[in-house]
Amino acid sequence: MKFSISRLNTFLMLRLPAAWICGVRLAQLSADTAQARVRHRWINQNPFGSMYFAVQLMAAELTTGVLVMRAIREAGVPVSMLVASCEASYQKKATGKITFSCDQGELVQQSVTEASKTDTPVIVTLFSRGRNAAGEQVAEMKFEWTLKQRVNNR
């Protein structure tokens, strides 16, 4: 699969339909940065008039995960990826359009290279921050990804 925003959003629709239905969309992707957007709507709201926390987590995970997927694809090495843990903190009600960003692509590329050269799993910690249309931070998520060289190319 070519790594374009439209192809990744189609992948999202076909493979992660819950995120798609809730309105999570990849908005920007480069070697260093990924951004996902989601708008507060009826389908993704909580009883308190803001976006449900799980929807925010899906958007944040997408920004970190797509950087890992891209680095693995570009390196051309058999490396598996798995979220080992995540933490979240919420600073403000998420209403309107929320943009989550992760700008740690260089760290991801280094970690993928390291994982491809060793049998030991590599853990990389990535952060995604969500901001509203006014630029105010509404949430910060921390994901620990485990990268491990694949024994076979399945």
C-alpha cells in the first residue's frame, strides 16, 4: 500500500470502522509529522457535551501508529508493531474540530532501524497532543509502541 492520506483514510474505513464512523481522519503525513482531525458530533459525544475520550484516543493513536507504519514500510524491514501501553490526560473539554499531532518521526525511524538489527524488542514512547480550533491543548496522549523484528514475513 502506498502511504498517501487518501489511501490511509480508506484503510481506516475498511480496517478500523469504529474510528471512521466517529469521524477520525488522517489530515497530514510526512516523515516527521502526522496529524489527525475529528469533529465533535452527535455520534462521538459523551453525556457531558464534549467528545468521548475513546474517540480522542483513536485519533491520537492514529498519529503515532501511522508514523510507525510508514517508517517500517520505508525501511523495508520485517518489523512488527504493537501498543504496549497508553496514558492520557485531558486539559479542556473537546468540542468543535480537534487536531491531534505527533512530530516524532525521526525517533520512530531510529527505533525501527534499531528493531530491525536486534532480536530484542524496542520500546518507543510517542506523544500526541490534541488542540482545538483556538490552538488550546485539550488532551495529551502517551503511547508506548513495541517494535520487534519478525521471524517470518507474515
